[in-house]
Amino acid sequence: MEFDYCNMEMIVTDNLLQIDIGCRFIDEPDELYAIQLQCKPYGVMEDIKLMFNSMDCNYRFKEDEMRAIEAYVRTSVCSSEYADWFQGCNSQ
């Protein structure tokens, strides 16, 4: 799995960060998928979905894929304007 982009938007009312990540799978390099998730300030990711053309793929991520997503989210958030909000940046 290769990551392409990362967009973030704060949902102030819920104190959650909405994150959209572009990704490509090695066996489908020409197709761009989107991973949508919400992240809490202490690093818990919720509502993780794989989307294609705005449709939920109902995909169950493998353990190694989840680890890669978590690492990418941590790196992306910690290098963004939300670094002070995200408590996980302090433990790096």
C-alpha cells in the first residue's frame, strides 16, 4: 500500500480530526482509493473506511495495513497544524 495524499479537517463539535488519505494497492497501481477515518486527540482512530469513487468498499484492513495507516497518520498529523492538538506527537 502506497499513500498519495493526506487531507485533514477538524470537527470542532466532536473534537475529532477527519482525515482522508489517498492510497494505491500494489496489485492495483492505477487505481486511487481513499481511506477515511476520524482521529481522537490521544491517537485512537475510528470509523476507518476504504472508499472508491465515493463508495464504501466494506474492506477489512489487514494488520500490516493498519500499522502502516497508523504510522502515516501519526507522521502526517505531527507535521501539520494539528500537531499541538494531537497528543501522540509528544510521545515520538
